[in-house]
Amino acid sequence: MATNQTTLPVPTDIRDIKPPLEIPDGLAWLWWTWAALAVCVLAAVLWRHLAKRKTRVVLPPPIPAHIRARRKLTDALAYLAEPKTFCTLVSDTARFYLEERFNFRAPERTTEEFLRELQGTKLLLPEQKESLGNFLASCDLVKFAKYEPGENELRGLHASALRLIEETEPREIPGPEAKPAEESPA
């Protein structure tokens, strides 16, 4: 019987045993993860802060209602040749002014509803309420009854709206620093 055995070559270069590998602590990866997460959070907060600073817009203070109403009345004078447009602008200006000034719902109501509810309040003096009623009735004639007033009548309506605004605008109460100093007797 013949054996067919193959023999492996014997290595002549035998190396020594390697020292044991040190296995890192099981929590080291957790510390590295927390550190990476902290860096990402800080970067996001910094980016958001810088982006917010760039987009921060300083808004101008709001224009008081009486000043805005005066400007609109001045602009309405350009439409004296068109009575319906002029009366619409002037009456809307007065109504919006009253809503802003007194927080009184005016623009969405009919003139009759508005005046009836206004009578039950102490927002205006009785003379002012009567003047406002006449003003709105005149404007309604032009807007809805196709009445064609002259320029003098339209200027009168404008003056009436302007007078209402001037009479009801908030007054500044002078503070103690605004009083003149009294002279002491010498």
C-alpha cells in the first residue's frame, strides 16, 4: 500500500507571540458620542443665534390713529372732483379713526346701527354725536342716493371729519417735569 501523503513545509521564520491587545473601556464610545453631540448642539445654537441677529428688524413705532386719519383726509382732497369717491374716503377715515381711537366697531355697521349704538356710550359728547350723525348722513346721500354736492359742501364734509378728529384726539397731560419752576421770594 502506497501512501500518498503530502507534507507541509515547515516554516523557518517563526515569530514570537504578540502581546495582548488592550480592549477599551465599554463606556469610552459613549463619551465620544456625547462630545460629538454637544459640539453639534453648540454649533446649531450658534448658527441659529447668528441667523436671528441678521433677520431681526426694528419696527418703527406705530403711527397714532389721529395722525394717520389726518393724513388720509389730506389725501382725500385729491378726489374733490369725484364726490362719491371723496365721500367714501372721508367717511371711512372717520369710521376707522373712531374704531382705532375708542375701540368701537364702526366700519362693519350701517350708519343707523353705528349711530344707535354710539348714542348708548359716553365716547363722544352729545354735540359731537349729532355732528357725526349729520356728517355720515350727508356722506350716505352722496354714496348711495347719487346726490352731487358742490365743492364747498365737500370741503365742509372734510372740515367736519377733521374737526371730529381734532376734538377727540388724545391730549398729552403735562408731567411734573413740564411745569415751570416757581421762583421763591427773595
